[in-house]
Amino acid sequence: AVAERELARQARGPKARAKTPLAELRMRMHGYIRWARAYPQRFKLTFGAWTKDNSALGEAAASALGGLIDLVVRAQEAGALPQGEPER
């Protein structure tokens, strides 16, 4: 439940929006780093190996990842990042 909540929070992203997709991606990545440093146990729980298959947790993870991939695609389309597989 904690990991699911943290992933859902990450998927929502920051409250403030940046002017460009690349700036927003950077803001989001810096947020991940701040969160991981402030809550290392939550980070390990959320991004470590899950011991049980949980559909809600999987959906939260997919949503969080999808938001990041969308930002990468938008930054690529704006020419701020090189073309290629956005998930990579």
C-alpha cells in the first residue's frame, strides 16, 4: 500500500509546471532524487523487488513510468532530447 501510494504520487508529478517538456522532466527527476534522499526506506520499498503480485501496484507503476515516458517523447518532439526509444 505504501509503494502504491508513493507511485501514485510520483505519477501526479509536481504541482508546478515548467515552460518546456525538458524543464518539466528535469524538475520531475530532481523531485525523485529529493524524495529518495528524504525517504530512503520508501524508495527501496517502491523501487526494490516486489515480493507479491499486486495489480493496483502494477497499475500505479505503469502510470508513473508512462508519465515520464510522455515527458521524454514531448522533449524529443521539441528537439531538446535526441530521438530514439523514449523508455530507454
